[in-house]
Amino acid sequence: MSSALAVPARWFVDDVGAALIEVSSRAKGIDAEALRQDVAMEACNLVCAFIDADLRTTDDELWALASAFGPMLDTQIAGATSDDVRSSGLLNGKRALLEKPTELFGLLLAADAKDGTVHSHVYYQAAVELAFAVAAVDAHTSSEELDAIEQYRGMLLGAMDTAGVRRPGQPAAARPKEVPATATTADTPTAPEAPEPEQEPPRPLDDLLAELDALIGLVGVKREVRRAADLTRIEQIRKERGLPILEHSRHLVFTGNPGTGKTTVARLLSQIYRTLGVIEKGHLVETDRSQLVAGFVGQTAIQVRKVFDEADQGMLLIDEAYALLRGGDNDFGREAIDTIVKLVEDRRETIIVVLAGYPEEMAKLVDANPGLRSRFPKFIDFPDYSTDELMAIFTSLGAKQRYVCDPDAQAKVRAWIDAQPRVRGFGNGRLARNLFEAAVARQAGRLVGVDKPSDDQLCTLTVDDVPAVGEDP
């Protein structure tokens, strides 16, 4: 345990120190060793801040702090006991350092904004790694520690946004897919079946988190996904050190109306788990009652296993999972539930299952089988989008296809969305998409009689293109 922070601390000093020396290279009389000492003190202060974040200081954390920074700094921390560090007041109030950028980070950020460099990225990655290392010292990672990591991460990324510096992983690198040339049977002989293409490498975690952050709304959902990713990273650090890990289920229940982003988030989370090494493929398989429940004895279990086989080493999303409870005594939905419970246990190392549906029905489903309750302890609620968020979705759909609304059309879109009753089954993102597609179709009908419409006309949605309030899209 005494060496738990030594490696990430040295990484921080080496990498951030090199960045600071490069930024300072134009100044005369720079003492490189003095700069490294400044960086070492920065790292020590950050570790103290993360230890102090949950207001619970353990002996293991203090031992790790003294062991890592005693050899680096010319202070009395070297050889100090945990009681010595605790009584020294070294950690008092240090968590305040996590609330705003330090002067050192600000210096690197200013250089990036001026010169187009990425020194702030180096600091960000090294500092976040220090945070995870601190959280991994103790067997139990508190929710306060996970929240502190995410708030700190968000603070640094927000500072980058304010300075106009690109975030790590943003924008995500495009991955163009090769499209084979079309050939006819007349000039091309029948080719043998092509081998299965190699899977692309896992995407960098920063790319995936940047894509998660870019989703409209879903503040609470994003927090839960990042917390799951953070906890996995901490578990991996403890595994590497041969330390015990508290076992927990990764299976989830997503609740909410249709169109609230459940499938999008599930797909991202599956890729995050692949990047973190939890599953090998990271693909998402979607299914529902119709693909799981058969009409004959013995067939339901076979169908459920087939779907689990397809989702192996990835994530399985069972939509409207509560429908498995429907039916009378001769229905095989409960057989499907029993089979799911068994396979979730048997394949807990190779597949992650998400049950999705309306909140009340999902609670009844999980309560109907003790095996489900123990294996699906975590519920994540996907709230309905606000009018502002639906407007943002509508606008983003248009931006992707180079459509914009004139002011009158924009006001009519808002009025139409506002008039929709927020009831069970409210369409959310799908509603915004349907409205956008209806507006595009109406625009096409309006312009069909225009001789040589301009680019501006082709790209502008007017008030006549938007359905009236109360009218279906």
C-alpha cells in the first residue's frame, strides 16, 4: 500500500514537468530542477485534496502519501507516520483546490490557447490518474470520492472550453468505413464468402466520454455512466496491485418514456466497458419479448440462449422487459425470466444486461423474481426532455443536414412542442425527429413548384413548413 501513489505521482512529475519546462523554455535562467520541484508540490497538493474530498482520512491513504512524496520533496513528510501527517494539518481544507484551476494548470492552458499545443491535456490526464489512484487505495470507494473525481474532471474540461482549447478526445476522430464498389453478376464471378472483418480497436475513453458529454440533457444519466466508468477504473488499479475488490453487479435497469436516449446511452456504455477491458466486443444487441418468448414448451429457453449468445462479450438491451410478465398460466414469459436470471449468473463475466421500460412496470418486474432484484440492483431514470432540450435536438437534426429555421418557424416549432402533453408514452427525441422530418417533407412540397430554388431556399424551413399546434407531424 505504501507504493500505491508512487507511479502516478512520478508520471505526473515527469510529464507535467516536461510540459512546464517546454512552456518556460523562452525565458532566460530557467532552473529545470526547481520547476520539477514545483510540479512535485502540485502533485502532492492534488493528492491531499483528493484524500480530503470525502472528509474521511484513512491510515492507508496517509501512508501512501508519505511514501510517494517523501523522496520527492524536501519536507518532513519523509518517514512520517500516518498520525504525524494527520496531526500536521497538511490536508486541512485541501479539497478546495479541486474547485478551480491551479496557477500551473492556467499557465499550461494559456500556452495551449496561444500556440495550439496540448500541455493542458497532459496535466488533465496525469491529474485524473492521480485521482483514481487515491480512490483505489481503500477497498471501498465512496460516492463522495467518485463525485469529487467527476466534478474535478468537469472543472478542468470547462476551463478548456472557456479558453477555446480542444478537450481531450473532442471532437472524436471520424472513422470512415470502406464501402466496396458495386459490381454486377454479369461482369463479376461469384466470390467466396468474405471472412468476418477484423473488429476496430477500442475507442479511447476520452473520446467516449466526450461523446457522452455532448448528448443533450440527461445530466443525471451522464453522472451515473461516468460513475460506473470511474468505479471500473478504480477496480482495475486494485486488481493490478493484487488488492481485494468488492464484487458488484454491472447489470442495470433503465426506466423512462420512449425516445429518452436509453439505446444511445447503452451503446456508449457498452463501448466504454470494452475500452476498460470488461467485455471484449462492446457491441449492443437489442431484443424484446417477441424474440424471447416462444409458443411451445422448451422453446423459450432456447430462444433466450440464442439471444444471449449473440450478445456475448457485449451488452444486451431488453426493451419493454416488463412485458415478460404478461399472459396467463400457459404463457412462457416467466420461463424467459427464469432463463435470463440463470444466464445472467452463468455469464456474469462475459455479458452485461440492461432491462428497459416504464418505471412502475420495471419495479414490478424486478420484484416478481428474487433473482432479478439481486442481479439488477441499479435503476437509472431517463427523464423526459424539456422544451429547450427538444428544441436543441430539433436544431441539431437540422444542422446535420444543413437545414435552419427562420425565426417564425422556430417560434412555431417551440409552440408545437410546448403543446404536447407530457404523459406516459411521450415521444421525446422521437417526437422531435418526427416533427423535423415532417417539416422537411412540407418544405419539399412547397418548393416543388419553384423554378430553380436557391441554396438558401433549399436550406431554410419557414413557418409554412411546420405543422400547426394540435396537428400531427
